[in-house]
Amino acid sequence: MKRLLTTLLTLSIFAFGSETVNAQNHGYWQQHVDYKMEIDMNVNNYQYKGKQTLVYTNNSPDVLNRVYYHLYFNAFQPGSEMDVRSLTIQDPDGRVKDRISKLQPDEVGYIKVNTLSQNGTAISYKTVGTVLEVALNKSIQPGEKVTFEMDFDAQVPVQIRRSGRNNAEGVSLSMTQWYPKLAEYDFEGWHADPYIGREFHGVWGDFDVKLSIDKDYVVGGTGYLQGEPKVNGTKKTMHFVAANVHDFTWAADKDYIHDTMQVPNGPLLHFYYKKDLPEDNLQSWKDLQLATVKLMQFFSENVGKYPYDQYSVIQGGDGGMEYAMSTLITGKRSYGSLLGVTAHELAHTWFQFLLASNEAKHEWMDEGFTSYISALAMNALRDEPRANPTLGSYRGYFNLAKSGREQPLTTHADRYDLNGVYSAAAYSKGAVFLAQLGYVIGEDNLKKTIKKYFDDFSFKHPKPLDIVRTAERITDFELDWYLIDFAQTTNTIDYGVKNVDGKSITLERVGLMPMPIDITVTYTDGSTEDYYIPLRMMRGSKPTSATIVDNWAWAYPTYTFDASKDVASVEIDPSQTMADINRDNNKK
């Protein structure tokens, strides 16, 4: 218990000790929730009863007349928004397709709220799809704490997307987004988005969960187990607590193997996987464990220290998905696939769970930044590291930019016209945003920016401007143009070599997006020289060993300078870390 109290205190200081660092609002605030839940799970019919006591602290300057809860399991019913969207979108998720529409009453998911009170007084509410709309009897004043008490019944759906029972690999319970979850309220207002297909946003708080389940089931997930489970007949009750998280997830199966491995000066890793996996898969799960130690060390060293005492990799779900202190991942994979997905989901601990950007509004900060840092981590594990481990993300972005279907990164995650466009934007273009930022400000400055960004904004739901302002503080450059053009428009980068005449080199800007330019010049005598052309609006130059020439103002479509000797050829961006969509004109 002493260790637990120390952990809680440390996390509280870590989360709230530097609130005013938030660049865009020195009066920064965020709401807080404390959940206590008692859950009684029936593993025979996959139904459970819940009692929830929620203490909500209104740290905002606003008077709140209403609140909202997410009821995510309601998405798994015929006619739900998730169902209809999957039936009508041109490229539905292969895991969903028309499966929700075919669910029978004993296969659907639901969360039914039976009673709800505010400070002991019953209040009115209405279930609207996956959202519970609550009209308060008494407004919540700024700084006020209120207690909501709820009684609810629920049914675990057949596993279709992320959550559910009896997934394709036979895992009994993948319990993600399974409880009535209070929606986030911030300076932008309420974020009570319906659950249509994308991901989540939550309020930071503390969880105290008592779970009663069949005593033969092995349970893993969020939180620290408090003492030994209490057995009563055929059931056991497990008591978990978790401080400073915005979610609580668990999975359970009778046939889980449970292994652990300690990260030196870090958390205890837990691995849960089914004992009936084929031999090669079982070996992969064994091999994964030491690699996960190395991944945890890489992210802690290159982003920021992991603040909790444990992390779990759990076989379950329908692919790979990150949660509080854990991930659920399907287990019948080659070792390379198992490691790659684990690296990605573990990286989400930093760029989703601890920084916790709004995944609905800024999905690229979640998936893209995670894709970037996990690519670097995987590269560090290779015997022969690649010069540019993010080339795959660049290829994905180029295909998107040339497709004619691109939408700007300001698009809400549910409002992409195609699932494929969402994926290319969120994962590929989001990763290129960070990788190319290294091209703009210099790799060492990018490394400093990532660490500073994590230090300043972990536990704080950062916005897109926060990463750019952090880079500006590190470099003293002006970088708003980078966020505007690359994330808020579909403007593209295209620079070309227009003419070479003796020592004279003329370049042209074909695309609308401005960039500083790296070029390598090969002279007629066979020697080479690197040049750097600063972008005028950037108001600075990245650290470079190249010869720096006069800056280039964006409005001028061409730029001419003289090299030191007669030129044989010129190449723009030989590192290929500028996202130039047409490299055919980059060399002459």
C-alpha cells in the first residue's frame, strides 16, 4: 500500500505540477473524475450488472447545466450509427461490414441505465444511441464537486470491433469501452461524439473497480490488483485501482497464460495469451517479451519516462488497440507482425494515452505521431538499421496526395469520405508531419521538441498548435506556416530544378506549400557541395554543415543562385525527407 500511495502522489505531481506550461492558455484547466464501480459478470450469458459512483470536479470557469455519458456498447445493435455507416460507406472496415445488422438479441451489445442521481437526488436522462443525455436538476458551479450514482445493466456484444466476447481467436472477453463513461468537457465545450467507428477521448481521473467473475478466469488490464481475489462459491472478486488514467480496460479468459518480465528501472510487463495457440505463435509470444522490454526503454528514453508501475500486452480484440496501461492484440501472427503491432500500440501509450489528444478531432496527432516513433523504435531493434525508417509513411502520403480524394487533417475522424483516406491521412501523413518537421528544423531539434512536448503536455490533451509552438520554443523559428499548409490544407510540396547554366542554378516552386530547400550540387570536376536555402517566412535556418545562401520568399516562383564552380548536376532533397510529391523534377 505504501508503494501505491507513493505512485499516486507521484502521478498527481506529474500530471498537475506544471499546468500553466500549456502554451495556448495560461489559465489552463481540465475536468476530473473519480470512478468507483462494482461489476458482477455472468460469463454464461455475457451480461453484467454495474453500480457506479462518480465524483465529478468542475474545474472549468463555466456553469454546467447538463452532462453526457458514452454508452459505447450500444453501437453493436442493428440500425446503430456504426451499423448504418458501415453499410453505406464505399470501403467498409472488413471486420464490421454488415455483421452488426445481423446480430440477434442475445448477441447485441447494450448498456441500460436503470437509475441515476446527482448528490442523492434522481435526475432525468435519455439514451440517444451511444450517448446518455443528462439534464441536471441543479447546475454544477465552477469549482464544485458533484457525485453521480448509477445502476446499470449491460450485455457484451459478439466481438465485432475492438470490444466483445468470443473473438476470432476464442478470447472470451475483450472489455474495452464497456462502462458508462463521462464525456470530456474543455474550453471547446462538450465532446459527446457518437461511437461510429473511430476512437476516443476521455477525462483524467482515478478508478476503483471491483470485478466479480467466474473464479476460473484469468483477468488482466488496467490498474493494480489490491491483494488476493476473494472467492465466494464459483466466483471471485478482484479489486483494481488506477490513478490518473482516462480509461479502464480488462480482458479475461480461462486459458490465458500469464507471464511477467521486469523492465530495468521501469514497469513490470505482463503478457496474457492463450495456451491453445499453435506452437510457433506460442514461441512468438515468448520472444516478444524481451523485445517489449527494449521497446519500453526506447520510448522512455526518446519521448519521456513511462509513469506507471505496470504494462500489459493481452491477446484479445480484433487487431491491435491501445488502452490504459495495456494493449489488446490478436495473437495468431508471425513474430514480425506481433512485434510490429506491439511496438505501435505500446507507442500509443505516449502519443495517445499520456498526451491524450482528442482522437476524433486530431486523429493524426494520435496515429501519425505513434507511427513515426514506433518506426524509429523498430528500426533501433534491427541488426541493420535503415537510413530512413519512415519511407513507408512517405509512400502512403504520396499515394493520398495524388489520389484526388485527400481531405485536410482538420477533418473529423468520422467525416472522412473513405476509410482508406482516413487511414492514409491519420497514419501516413500524420507520421510525415513529424518526420518532415525534422527536415525543417533539424533532427536534433526534433528530438528536443518531442521530449519537451511530452514534458509540457502529458496528461493535458494537447492541440495541434502545441507541438508547433514547442518546436518554436526549441528553435526560435516561426513555424505556423508549416501547421497551416500541411495539416489544415491539402496544399502539396513540389520543387524542381528549372535550369542549370555554368555556375548558375535556377529552381522553381511548382506546388503551393513553402519549404526550405536542401540541395546537393555535383561539379564538373566530380566534387560535390551541399547548399541550404532558408525559407524567408521561417525567420531562421536549421543547424547544417551545408553552405547557406540567401533565403527564398514563398511568393517568388523561381530562385536563382550561383554555385562556386561549374555545375554538372543538381539534386533537391537527396535525403528524401521533404514530402515532395513529384521527385521527377528534383534532379537535373
